[in-house]
Amino acid sequence: MEIDRGQMVSFVIRYDGFIDGRWRNIAVFDTHGGSAHWHLVDPILGKREKQPIPLDLKQVVTYAIDTIKHELEEMRAWYLRRLTGHDQQNLF
């Protein structure tokens, strides 16, 4: 998080999984490009389309953490299917 005069101005939260002996980035929540959004990281194609997060920055960090907690298993399973070539569809 980047804090300016006591206010958060930007952030990055990543969900990484330890898969096949190395850490792999599965999802990213951030403000890169000026607005809060998130995207999955496809092991074949790279980052997927940005999904906007229409919340203020005070709420968006909690949203990101809660989303990872609640979707962790589904995100990881999707990533593994993509990694092995058993899934050709987007998760979200």
C-alpha cells in the first residue's frame, strides 16, 4: 500500500499459490492504471481482463481479502486446470 498524508492512494494484493515447486501468481487486486480492479492470471495467456471494483479505497482492500478467502479454492482449481490444459474457459 502507498500511503500519502495518512490516506491510502494505491495498493496491490496478490494471491500466489505454491504449485509444482514454485510460487505462481493466480490473482491480482490493484490500482495500477488509476482505478481499483482485479484480474486472474492465466498461466498460459497472462493477465485476464480487468474486473472493476466500484468501491472506495477504504473498502476495496477488505473486498480483495474477502474475495480471496471465499474464492481461493475455486481460483486455484481453475489455475491448475488451465496449467494442465484441461480448461479452455474463463473462471469469471
